[in-house]
Amino acid sequence: MATDTGSQTRMSGDGILAVIAGSFVGAILVGLVLQAGLGRGGVLQFGALVARPEYNVSWAVLFVLSTLFTLSFVRFVSRSINGFVTRVISLSRRNEVLKEILVPLLQRSALTVTTNALGLIYGAAIWLIVYVLFIPLWLAFVIGIEGVAIPNLQLAGFFAWVLYGGLVGLLYGLIMES
């Protein structure tokens, strides 16, 4: 987790490990899902962001983006996780359906369950903001590629980024609880 040192926040060794693991495994997952769903073009769009739609450049850009997204997730979650866990436990006590599903999971691993759920939501947000809107707008108006679909509502992209977020949340929770 992050530790407050007055004017700055430092990340612990476990937090750094979570960022490395989440960004590396998450980037591979996104790339493979996009490639399976869209062919090589699913990955090549990341290289196109820097006007170099080559396979190795595309993977490098995807790894950089994944690292930035994972850093943002870990930084946000490490600052506010206690409130989220408390909220999830409170919700599970008030709703019978949630109680049956969540209480056994929360008793086993409240942090990991919560960070995984937050990761799924985070992945959906990345898909909507970055993949659906920002990337196509960047490709069309900054790079100048014609015929870019705006918004980019490809199902493979949705699955890739939601799985990414869930994986990052899961890894973060598991690493922080170990």
C-alpha cells in the first residue's frame, strides 16, 4: 500500500510488486484478447497511437499504457480501500441475496473481493473512456487515420479491458493480503 510521508506518498514493496504484476500480466491479457477477437489489428492500434503501427511498437505502447493504468488503480485503491471494504461489508449485511453470495467470500478475503470488484469497474471505465472514445479520436484527429470508428464499440475491447481491470484488482488484493 502507499504510505503517507507528509508531502508525498510512497508505495510499499507490495504495492510496487502489484503494479509490476498487474501491468505485465494485464497487458498480455489485453493484447491476446484483442488479437483473438480482432486479429493483429487489435494490437496494432496501440502502435498507431504513436504513428508506428508495427507489432513490436504496438506491444510496447500497450505495456506502457497498462503500467500507467495499473499505477493509477493502485494509487487510488491504496488510498481509499478501507472505505470500500467497509461499504461492501455493510451492503452484504443489509441485502439477503448479497449476504448469501458475498459473506463467504468476504470472510475468506475481503480485500481481494473488493479490489477485484473495483478492478472490474475500473476496466469498464478504461474501455469506455480510453478505448471507445480517446483512442479513436486520437487516431482520427491527431494521427489523421481515415475511417476510424467513433465510438469504437467492439465487444473484444470491452472483454479485454474488463478482464484487465478484474485481473489487476485480483492481483493487487492477493499481493496485499499475502
